[in-house]
Amino acid sequence: MDPKVAFMPNFIMCYFIALGVMLGGTLIGGIGAYLSGQPPLTYIFSLANRLKIWALVAAIGGTFDAVYNFERGILEGNTRDMFKQFLLILSSLGGAQTGWLIIHWLTQEHLSS
């Protein structure tokens, strides 16, 4: 995320970016499945499982920033930045998991399995 923005806005934005990627990506993918003749709810459910990691990567702004912050935390002893990055990743995971749960509840594919 943007280093010029304070931590708490970044924390909140990571959560909602991951949530938005999950909800938007799966619902738009469901429209594509419908237009191509596939069962949309089944496709939305399987797409949600595949999009979780990409929602995390999109929310934290790419993997290299996270790796760089961990490197600085370990090599330069800047554990504060490392802890902040860990919290941002945790926030992104929460947003992706919330999006997955919403899709899981909407599609109810777990009932047919």
C-alpha cells in the first residue's frame, strides 16, 4: 500500500480491497459463465476458491513490497514495519475470507456437495 498514508486507513483499505476483488471478480465471472452456458452459481463458487490468493495480492499492492518490508524488518532491525506489514496481510486475509463466506452463503454450493 501507499507509504504516505497512515497505517489505519491502509489497514481498512486492504480489507475492503480484498473484499471487493472477491465479490466483484466472482459476480462478474458468474455473468460470463451464464453467457457461455455454464451453471453460474457453481462457477461463482469455484471461482471464489481460486480468487482468494489474488485478492490478497491485490490488496497488499503486490508481493515485492511485502517482501521488502519483511527484509527491512529482519536485516535492519525495523520490526515495527514488519509488524505493520503482517497486520496489513492479516487484514487482507480477513477481507478475502469475508468475501468467500458471502459467496459461499449466496451460492449454497456446500449444500449440494
